Amino acid sequence: MKKVVSRSGRFARGPAADVAAFSESISFDWRLGKHDIAGSLAHAAMLRKVGLLTTAEHRTISAGLEEIRGEIERGTFKWKAELEDVHMNIEAELTRRVPAGAKLHTGRSRNDQVALDMRLWLREEIGALVGEVRGLQRAFLDCAEQNASVIIPGYTHLQRGQPVYFAHHLLAYVEMLERDRERLGNCLDRVNVCPLGNGALAGSTLPLDREFVAKQLGFVDAQGRPRVTQNSMDGVSDRDFIIEFAATAALLAVHLSRLAEDVILWASAEFNFIKIADAYTTGSSLMPQKKNPDVAELTRGKSARVIGNLMSLLTLLKGLPMTYNRDLQEDKERLFDTADTVRACVRLMTAMLAHTTVNAQVCRAAAGDPQLLATDLADYLVRKGVPFRQAHHVVGAVVALADKLGKPLDRLTLEEFQSVDQRFGTDIHAVFDLDQAMARRNLVGAPGTKEVCAQMARWGRLLRQRGLHA
């Protein structure tokens, strides 16, 4: 259990100044202020319900807490480092103003109190992040719909592979973000369990009503039934919900980093597929012609912080015995930084996408490379009964011939095709019609014309159902 401040009867004096400075957490856990007050209000109401506070005491405590909450929201509350953390700051100030405040800690420990505050804080953050992820999905869909006819090369090994609609590439990120959104929802379900009433580690002998507090604070299931932790030792030491959020956020950050890499490549002079608005780029201190994709680069870089926070949290927990250990104070900064960082990245990438234009002609020229349809050429032979492995070999020989002759693949004559394999017919050049090639890709999930339109329509319906309109 945390060492209490110098007023505790166990200690003759307070900690040394350097120890106090080393161990304080108010410099960062002040962020839990409104959540600490919300938990205290519910706890006070429960103490009144079970007869451990009088009606008058409850009234004055609640009024005092509301007064302090208002000061916190206005930024006028004075946080004191010597009071160590957010809990003692609020309780000490409440007791100074309202003598009955000394009863507020009845049946409660800072161990279950901080576990509650963290769950309340994270529950709110996850809800906000889910909304921001949906906004990024909407930005992808808007960009896809605005550039529905644009075709680009699809890449493997960063080498041109096959043609795809630009919209199809964007929708790949919408799918990735959907998995992130679902994981956040699953994480939220495990966050939404009330630990208050576990005490320091062994509950309380007082007649506390844990379910009442859970309902007051919204820790309920889909049927409105209260959800409380079922083991007091686990309840105060569990940080799985923080780890799970950090892991989900790390994967989301990795997805954003992959998007950033695509954006950085597409915005380069070598690709020139897109143009990012000036407001989301920066210049060079030396080279006046430069226009750097800093939002994307910073997002790519900040993903390392989010991944590092996950590793830090895992390492923090791996050697801790039951139950609460002061090491757990170190979880907050990592959690706060993860939430702040990933939310900022989502918001900035959303805004950047909304201010990005596509160079459709450049994309079309790149997608017009006939070698992108080499696989279609193999499929042409497969339709004539040629085993695919043999067709693959034949097309490889055709590509080699085109290279030898210095011709684009689609400029080879029928005679030149037939010099490699007699099964090439007079219809061979139709294979290289890019629009027809895209129309042929009609499998579910493929980048074909009808299928991409269907996927955009599907995502439009889903996002409208979630309240996100074009």
C-alpha cells in the first residue's frame, strides 16, 4: 500500500524532501481529478445508503466535492506536491473545507481508489478514440469516393505488381481500422468493471454496497446489471486492462505508421501520386524548394513511442508479486502518453487526408504500365487450358522477349507472341485494355470496378449507421 503523508500516526515525521520529490505523482495524476471526484461522490452516496454517513454529512461532502470539481475544471484548484497524489490533494482540501470529509475514506483505500480512477479515465478515452477512428474511416471513404475512377499500381516488395483502384488501396486501411475499432470495443468491455470496495487488498468488514457504486458510475452490462471485480487481490493489482489498451493502441499506431509510409512515398517526386496541402507540410531551413510530409513522418515516428510504452508496461508488471506495489505508479505516464499520442495521430492523419489531392493522370500513367497485366496474360492462357505453372513460364518468356526487343509488352506483334507460344490468338492485345482488366476483377474483395463500388457503398451504409455522414 502507498506510504501515506506525514499526518499518519505510524510515522514520527514525513519523508525526506528528496524522497517526497522522487515519489510524488501529482505532477501527472492530476489528470484523474474529475474521475477521482466522480468516484468519491458515488462512494459517499453509498456510505449514506448503508448508514455510515448521515444525510447532513453526505450533503456537505457532496457539495464540497462539487465545489472542488468546479475549480479543477476552471483550472483554479491548487495542486500541492507535498500531498503526493491526486487522491490526497482532493481529500485533504475537502476535509479542510468540510470536517465531515474525514469520513469519506471509510471502507476505501488508495489502492482500489486509483484502480477505479484509471478505469473511469480510460473508459472515457476509449470512447473518444473510437469516435476518432470512425472519423478517420470516414476520411478514407470520402477520399475514395472522390477518386473512384483513379487506378494505381499495386505493389509487392515495393515493386509494381498489378493494377488496383486507388479507392481499393484506401479501403484496405478502412478494414484495418475496423479491426482496431473492434479491439477497442473489446478492451472497453474489460475496462468497464468496478474495483471499488476491494480496499487495500482484502475488502472491508463494513457493510459496503459495491453494486450500488458500480451502478452509480455506469459499470453495468448490456442489461444494466452491475459489474464488479470478483477477487479483491486481483481487483487492486490488475492492470491487464491498461496493457490491453496499450497493445491495441500500439497496433493502431502501426497501422497509422504503414499509412504514413504510403503517404510519404506517394507524395515524393518519384511517385507524385498525391499532393498534400501546405498546412500539413513543412519546408526546409536550407533548401527552399522542399515540401516535407511532416505530419506523416511524425506519425510514423510516434508509433515507436506507443510501442515502447507497451513494452514498458509489460516489463513493469512482469515481476510484481500480489497485490499493490508502488511500482504501479509508473503505469500512468505510459498510459497517458499512449492515449495522447495515438489520439493526436488519428486526428492529424484524418485532417491531412481531407486536405490531400490525387494526381489522377500521373496515377493512370503509372498504372498503364503493361507489365502490370502480366498475370492477366497468364490467366488468358489458363482459359485456353494451359496449366498455370506452364502459363507463368510462357509469360515470363514473353516479358524477356519484350525486354530484349526494347518494346513495351503490349506492343509486341501477334507473330512475336506466337514465337513464344502458338496458343496466343488474335485477341491477345485486348488483354492490355486497362479498364476491361479492372472490370474482370469481380471476386468479392477484389479491386474490380463493380466490387470496389460495392465496397464503398457498404462502408457508406456502415458509417451512416454510426452517425458519420458524408
